[in-house]
Amino acid sequence: MPARVRPTSPHAGIYRWQIGNTLSILHRVTGAALALGLIALSYWFIALAGGPDSYYSAARFFAGPIGLTILLGWTFAFLFHLLNGIRHLFWDAGRGFERTQRHASGWAAVFGALALTLCVAAWVWPRLS
């Protein structure tokens, strides 16, 4: 008996990309980024325990362009993961399942995380000089 060729699920020809997919993927990616960010946090703690010279080296790295980019990305990951997690808590309580509410809360999580990240950056930036 020959095997039938079956379409993959969801079929690429009829599937349309939606905000829910993007937010779900972004939630997983930010969770992974937070887990990887623990390496940077561990490095900072070890440098702190290692004495003034090692702490100065770590502080110099995190104040540089690469370190600031990592910290800014980690801040966005934390804030988005937090806001999207709150969104999921509302869902667990049975609220916000209508289409407009899902879309509004999704965009609120994205723009809220961006706005809060910019606020944190604006608060930290003057203290770096």
C-alpha cells in the first residue's frame, strides 16, 4: 500500500501569521535570554567576590558598548517576559480571551516593555558618565 503524502500541520498555504504566534515565540525567546543572562549575573557576582581588581574589570566590561547592549537586551527580555506573564495570569483567571482583548494585551506587553526599557535606559545613562 503506497503511503499518502499528507500536508504538514498547519498547512503553509492556508496559514496566516498572527500576533499571538509572535508573542508566544518572543515569550520563549525572552525566557531563554533570561536564562542565558544568568551567566552574566554570575560573572558579576564572582567578580564582586573576587576583589576590587576583578570587580573593576567586570564593571568596565558592562559599561562598554557590548556590555550595555547585553544589559539593555536583558532588561527588555525581563520586562517583556514579566508583562506577558501577567497577561497569562489574567488568562489563567479566565479573563481577556476575546480577540480584541488578546490583541490589545499583546500590544500592551510589547509597547510596555519597550517603554519601560527606554525609561530604565534613560535613568541609567546619566549615571554612567
